[in-house]
Amino acid sequence: MNSPRSRFCLQAARRVPRQLRTTLTKETKPHILELSVQTTIISRYAFTAVSCSMFNRHSAATQGVFQFYIPTAAYISNFTMIVGGRVFPSQVKAKEKKIKKEGGESNGKPKSKDTPEQSEGEMELFRMAVTIPGRNKAMFFLTYEELLQRRLGYYKHVTSIRPMQLVSKLSVAITIVEHSRITYLEVLPLKNGKTPASNGKTPASNGNGNVGPPLSTEIKQNETFCKITFTPNIAQQAKIATNGMLGDFVVQYDVEREFGIGDIQVQDGHFVHYFAPKDLPVVPKNVVFVIDTSASMLGTKMRQTKDALFTILRELRPNDHFNFVTFSNRIRVWQPGKLVPVTPNNVRDAKKFIYMISPTGGTDINNGIQTSSALLRDYLSSKDETHHNSVSLIIFLTDGRPTVGVVQSPTIIGNTKAAVQEKFCIFTIGMGDDVDYKLLERMSLENCGTMRRIPEDADASAMLKGFYAEIGTPLLSDIRVEYSEDAAEYITQNLFTNYFNGSELVVAGKLTNRSSDSLHVQVTAINSERSIKLEKEVSLREQEQVTERRLAEAEVGANADSYVERLWGYLSVKDGLKGRIRSQTSEERENYTEHARNLSLTYNFFTPLTQMIVEQPKVLADGTLAEAEPTEAPPPPESSSQLSDDDNSLTPQSLYRNAPAKPSTGVVQATSGGNKLKTSVTLSKTSADGDPHFVVEFPHSKLTVCFNINGEPGHILRLVSDHKNSGVTVNGALIGAPAPVGSHKEQRTYFSTITIVANKPSRSYIEVTTQKVILDGRDRMILPSSSSISVETANLGVVLIANENLTVTIQGTIKFVILFHHYKNPAPYQRDHLGFYIANSKGLSKETHGLLGQFMNEDVTLTHIPGNFSMAGKNSTHETQEKNTTLTSFPALKLKDRTVTVMKKSRRIYSGKQTVDCWFAKNNAAKLIDGQYNDYVVSHLFDTGYGANGTNTH
């Protein structure tokens, strides 16, 4: 029961199976004003940000439900709500051990079916219900990450669009950035259905009655980059579905690859290796199909299974050998004691056997797997050496749980491992909702296979054919990928039993020595004819430069800064969770658990080993929100959908409130929505904006100085550095654009990302791009730049005005303002960018440095140097040239012990709203700034200039 004294409770942030459908009462359902889904795919690793805004049109409080289907293999990395103008961030914490209680279900916790994580292509529902005060707005922000897997020769990204109502402003944007040339790109028609389709085979309307991309889809593409947008208006949505269940927006693509060592990408001390060789001979296979023929398979399931098996028989190759085993109460073997070659007669007889299958009786899983394992094991030990290099596997299909013979899962798993003896792999397939997916998962994982789930309402025939197509063409076996021991560590899975045509092997790791010039890579494997060995010395510096160049050209923003490291973290967590399942001792299991849990916390991943704590507001009787009183709750039951092996845990990833409130510190409060924020801000002239143009105001001398910095795209510049004293550091990342025709410049550069790091009294940072603001301190919030929000924390104040500016106040005495510059119809030389302004520098110390910071406590005087000086500059107009005069002295600035010649100019600041006259220092601010341009280039956006990264000299 909830404590009656608690004004806030922790709401379940549910990831539930797609079969569990929840509907809202139509008459009270809040109206969704906007739904935006933005995905950036960088070399197969996808970052997705979902934002949803809903409005309660009624005077009374009502429940609003945010729900969104996400891929089962994805990890949620952030969830934030803004309700009634208050921000409710989530926290990812380590999950505590559960204390088992008697009596089955306890504390009113709902239970649901298992949804195994490795059931690729499957989707889970993230669901959050919240009470919205009358005439008020709620905003939801969800981010998740996943590595796209290559199957059947392409990568597939699925965005589920099922808001359950027509949406005023709906947008989906998918950006793909690859190192290699994109050879295939297709946007499929929307796949309709009340829940996400899993088989990818069901064509649906594109809103125009034709096959092809959905109506309003736009595609912009070059060799290695593409951007796809889908922005249907309400009328276009209604053509597809009037209930808002538009379906799945599916993008498929592939990249160019050559036979060799593969594609290796390097970034910030991490690497990822993609290996997908082509044009290899097919390895013969020995396969036993094990089919559940219990009574529950009667009807559609068996009809679809037979249809798929008939197709699979036609696709067997002449060098393959095969057999069939069926199991229910009793076991039947089509050809006892042997596997038969693929001949017309054998295929014909097999079809007869399949046709005559009649479901009846119970489900003896143990006997079915024991019989088929003995059959294949005996064949392998007695067969001739004609096809010594072959791949052997069992494909096991069932729609239920064990009901006959051995029914205990641990016993079945142990018996299976003993029967297989590491001689072949087991691939398991579960059909429907009444399957022990945890059992099938462990059976396959412990025997070098994978598991596939076929939902109850899916096209089982198409999914079976598709699954067989993925594993039906083995090209390599016993693949080992190794790297120089002195250069790489913490390598993810690098031993693979098989490589199938159309797939891809992915390995990631950390570089132990970042000063090393090269990485030795060796791949060994066996194909149908011989053992193969591939070796290469990879230039780390060269590969990192290629990676940086591609990302700079694509201008993908903040996600690009650590994608290789986060990909490594993602794969490492997956490996740890699989290792837990395969572990044979409690010590081994605990080691895998600790490793995966620590990485989950490091990267803020919501996994089976972590819990996501989310405050939920409580609306008082007068319709207002109660004061924030954060509470703690026990972690949710471990989800089998993320490879849990706790046999008593059947609950999906969820959060449940079932404990009295416990107060905590670090409350985040905010104002937005109902309380209109002040849109005007006080700015000083001291700034870095535009191309970038720098302006510095010296208050004592009442002089304004300006200069340009001609930077390089991809460089990160130190703007303010006072880490040692106030704890503040500001860095800005540059993007490039071609210069306008006739310009004396070769290119333009703009700030695409600005980070503000505040290390005192505790570490926090703000990362700003043109699209979003990330605030990370005690709590982590990701907010779109299109929202208006005010957030107060212990040492930071943040005021965001939608698409206009962001004001950051640190410790009350330091204030920065960041302007957002967006172009509706940008010219080729224009880019969405940021401007940085220093509004208050009182809290910065006298030791402050950086391109702007070095002037905060300095003064300057204007003087003249004897000599001829023309008042007209290089780009003077005809009018100014007519007025050109030659003086007998140069204007110059005296700063420290330096003299800098300058000329009078005008600058437009504040988005062109104000013009300032300034003294302009040429030549990249030579002599005006301490040192040279390169002294202000830092290694990464969060480089504070201390510790391992260097010293605070500039």
C-alpha cells in the first residue's frame, strides 16, 4: 500500500510485452500536441530521442499515459517528465537483491509473460502513467540506444508510431552516417497493426494506396550519409489510420564491404571492428529439425509450421544432410539412426512425413532434445570425412512448456548440455505466449545458438522462413578475432562458432596505449575448403582521423562524441548478461553480474541489473501539484526479457511503488508550461557567435575589441577555463560549411555544441546542441531546445526559452547565455549553430583563461603607432573607398606587454538585433590572445585541462 503521508510516489516505468494492451478512456484522454522521434545512426549504433507533449483540456486533473514501443535489444538511457511546469528526472541505480516472499504474487505487483531479449525484431512497450492537473501540460522525454544487427544482407531500423490518436505535430527523423558507401537504402510502407509487426513481411498502406515510402517521407542522401524525415499532417495521418495506430516506420540499408580484415573505427581510446566477408563458398550443414506436435499446435500454428518446412526443404543444398524429429507424449524420428543427403526422393519423402503430422498429447521437451542430440552426435562420430568442414545444428521449435517427462528447467538444461557435448549448436524457436522462453534462451545460449520468438498474432510461416534464411547459409566456422595484447584490452566477444551469409560479427575494445601508432588484427576461421587466416596492421591515428572527418562532415552533433565508447559499453553489458546465464558457479556468476552492473551504471543503461527511479507527481484536491518529496522504492523484479535467469521472476522491466516514502536530497524543481517564462535576457557584448566572431567588452577602458578565429571543423575550442578556482570550464565544438561565393574565406565554421562543466561544490555539466540540452548532475535530464523550462539545483540555475536561448547561472555569480540559431531554409554556407555570451563574470577568478576568459580581468588601452594607415579595409564598399583617408599613425591596443594593430569595424550581435562598434584585431587574433590558436584546441568536450589531459596553461 502507498503511504498516506506520501505526496509523491514512484511510478512504474514499464517495459511490458506487446501483447498487454492498455487503452485510455476516450472522453478524458489528454490531447497529444506533439510527438517527435529523432534517431541518429552512426556506424550501426543508433541513438533515439522521443519527446511527447500532451495537454489536459479539462478543468479537472486526469491521467495521461505516455507509451512507446522500443526494440527489445535496446537500452533506455534517460527518461524525464515535466508535469505542470515541474521537472521529474529519472535515476538509474543498482538493483538490490530481491527477498523472495511466500504466497506467489506480493504487494500487488502485476505479472506478465517472459519476453526474451534475444528475440530480435521484437518490440517492448515502455509505459508511464501520470496525473496531469487541469488545463495543464505534460512533456515526456525518452532516449534509448541499440546496435543494429545485420541480417539477410541489411540493417533494419524500426520506429513504432502508435500514439493512439491523431497528433497535431508528428515528426520522425532518421539520420544515417556510415564510414563506407551506402549501397542499399529503402524506406518500406508503414506496417499497420495494433502492435508492432515482428516479421517485416506484411505490406501496409503508405497513406496514398501505393507501395513505397509513406506519404510525406523525404530522403536526402549522398554516398555515406542520408537523412529521412516523415512528417504527416493530421489529414495524412487519418488516411493511414484514424485511431493514431499508424504502424512501423521501417528503414533498411546496407554498406559496401570487401573481403579482408573488415572495417575498424577508432575514437577516444576505443575501437569497434565490423567483420562481414563476402563471396565465400557455402559450408555444408548437418541439420535436425525438432518439431513440437503436442495438441496445442493444432490449427493455425501447425499449418504455418508445415508451410514453412515445405519451403525450407526446397532451400536445402545438395551437400547438406538432414532429418526430422517430432515430439509430444511420444517421439517420432523420420529416418532413425541417420541423417540423409538432399536428393529429390528424400525431399519428396520428407514432405510426406511433414504432411502426415497430426498434433496430439503433451510436451516432452527433454526427450525431444535428447533424441535429436543423440541422432546428430552419432552421425557426426560415424560419418565419413567427405564433408569434414561442415556446420551441424539442431533447429528446435515449440509452443509450450514441458508437461511430460522431465519438467524441471535446470534438469533439462543440464541434460541438453551433456547431450550436445559442444559438438553442434542448438537454435530454439518459441511460438506464442505460453512458452518458457527462459528455458529456450538458456538451451540455445549454452549451446552456441540463438533463440527467436514468434508472437501469438504474427505470421509464423514468414518468420520461420526468415529465421532459417538467416542461419541456412553458413560461410565460416570457429572464427577467432585477436588483437595485439599490448595495445587492446577489455575486448567484447571475439570467439564465434559460425558466421552466416548476410550477417556481421562485431567486436569492440579499449586501447591500452593511446600513444601507440598501430593495432595488429588477426582473424582465423574455417570455411568449406580450408582454414583461413587474415592479418593486418591498422594505423590507429589514420583510422581516428577518418572517423573524425566523417562525423564532422555529417554534423551529427553530440551523439558523435562518444559513440564508439558507448557501443563498447552496450556490447560489454550484453556479454556480461549472457555470461551470467552460462556461468557454472556462483562466483563466476557474481563476477559477470558485477561487471555488467557497473557498466550499466556508468552509461546510465536501464538493464536487468539496474532500476530506474522516477518520481510521480500527486495532484492535491485544489488541482495543484504537491510539494516534491522524493521517495525510494525496492527495485523491480528482474526481467527475463533482459536475460534474467531467476526462475521465479516473470515480471517485465518495471518500477513499482510499494514502500513508504524516504526523504532524499537534491530535489530538482522547475517552472514551465503553465507559468510563462520571461523571454528577454540580459546580455553583455562579450561573446563568441556566428562564424565565429568574438567580441570582448573592457568595462574600465570602455573599449570593445573584436576578432575572428578561423578554426577547423571538428576542433573543440576552450572558451573559458577556471577549473582550479571557480571550477568552471566552457568548451565549444566547431562544424564546417562552405564559404559564400566571392568570399575571401575557404570555409565557414560555427559552434555546434557547447559544454559547461561546473566542478564545485560537486561535479555537474551542461551539454548544449541546437536540438537539445543535457543537464547532468545528481540527476540527468535531456530536454529538447524547443521547450521552455526553468530548473534550479544546488549550484546551477538553468532557464531555457524554446528555440531562443539558454541562461546558465553558476553559484549565483557566474552567468552564461547561449543563443540558438535555426534556419528554416538555410543557404549552403549556413548551419544551425550556437552563440555564447558571458553575462556575468564576477565569480570567475583572476586566473581565468580561454579564448574569452583571458580578458575577464584584464584591461586594455588604445594608442597610435606612427605610419601610414588606410581606414578602408580589404572588403570596403565603393562608397567607403571614396571616403578613404590615410592617417599618419596606426590605431593599436596595448594589452599586457603586447601592442596589437587594429582597425575600426562594426559587428552585429544578439542574432542581428544590435550593432556594436569595435576595434578589430586581424590575423586570427595574433598577439591579442596569449599563445596561438592550437593552444586553445582541446581533446574532447569535457576536457577541463587538468589531470591526465594536461595543465591549465591556456
